[in-house]
Amino acid sequence: MNPLRVGRLTVERVTVSISGLDPALQQTRIVQLSDFHYDGYRLSSSLLEEAIAQANAAQPDLLVLTGDFITSEPYPILTLAQKLTTLQSRRGICAVLGNHDHRYPKARKQVTHALEEIGIQVLWNQQAEPLGPNLPIVGLADFWSKQFDPASVLDQIDPQTPRIVLSHNPDSLTVLKPWRVDLQLSGHTHGGQVVLPGLGPAQRWLPDIDWCFPDTIREFLSSKKGKKTKKKPKRHPTLKHWDWSQGLHRVDDSWLYVNRGLGTYWPGRLFCPPEVTVIELVGA
């Protein structure tokens, strides 16, 4: 990806208050990376290396990766996984998958295996306790997958226990109202990529388009050659809540942070640089 259309990496620092936070977890530091789309085009090696360096420099207690490691074919995950081995965190690394990570046949299995081989814990409707039992980390299946099932994991947690939810798509927060969600960490939006001053993300004002248009073109050309194409997956709008496209938001009783991601689609980024997020937790 041409760096002139991406912009310089930024490190966003936010403080989030958690009601009932264990005093031992005061000032816990979480670093979030999202939306790599690693395929040799949408994310340059230099930008990835810089993001990893900035993540390590923050000395996180926990690293979280919120999906879309790949774009289409899953084979690039092998190279990306090797690069991610240099990430450093005191309490480990947790990840969830995005819509691109399960869109293609066997992609979910291959992405999960590659990440787990290097010690990254991939959560799919599961919880982990890298910060201890007083602040479980819940990782949900992608919102667009048939396996998205928050009840299967959130029902197992005491309502009095604070928790952090990792969910690739921020729209998923709309269906989590029956449960306590102190903080949801998401990606998916790329921050809107093209942000119009005073108006917000351009996609908020334009008809929704398929950011994977090269795949659509490939299907069209195959049909012209008489080749059979697989049935296209159900089309979802990229995002319904474009007011949640980036940054920190208070939604009812929950905090939501949406990372702008590292990877970039055509036509590039404008007033919307890629980011590494450093989150500090404090008691409410």
C-alpha cells in the first residue's frame, strides 16, 4: 500500500474506568491492534514493524488483536504469524477473528492454527483469564458468522464480575444489552478510512460498497468464462452505527473502543491514520 495514501501510524492513549475493578488491576495497560489484512498489498512490512515496535514500547500487561488478519486466501497468515512472534506482553496475547478470517473455505481453521502455534490465544465464544478471574476476557465469534453466540459465554460469568469483550464488529454491542459489558474492543471499520472534516466517515453518507471489490470482479470474470462460481455469502452492510467508527464511546452502561486498524483498502486513508491503541484501566 502506498504510504502516501495511508498516513503515519498514530498511538492513541485512552483511560477507561471500570466499575468494581480489582485494586490489583489498577492501571492495567492493554494494547490493541486490529485489521491487519496482511496480503502484501494492504499493509506494508514497514508499517507492521513500526506497529509492533510501538506496541512493545508501551509495555502492555495484555495484548489484544481484534480480527481480520487476512483478506482473502488464508496462506498469508503463515508469514504474518512469524512477524507477530516479536510481540511482547506480560500476561500474553488474546485474539478474536474478523469477517475476513472465516469468509473463505477453511480460513478460520488455518488462521486459528497459525496464531495458536505462536502462543496467541484465539477466542471464539470463549473466555480467558490472563488478568485473573476478577477481569475475564471474553472473545466472541464474528458478528456475521452463524456461530455468533454471546449467551454461551456471557451467561457463565457472575453479573457482578467486570469483564472485557473482544468482538471484531462494533455493531455487535447492540445485541449485548442483556449482559454486563464493561468495555468492548472492536475494529472492522478502518475508522471509515476517508473522513470528511465536520461530516465524519464518507461511507456514512454514501451507499454501502463491497470493499472486497477485487473478489467481486474475479467472480464476474469467471462467470464470463463459463466457470461455475460459488454462491456468494450473505451481503451485510459494512457498519450500521457509523457514529461508532473510531475511538471511545459510551453506549448505555458500556464503554466501546473502535480501533482504526492497520490495513488499508482502496482508495486509501484520508484524515484517518492507522493506529495502535494503548488503554489504561482505572477503577470507577
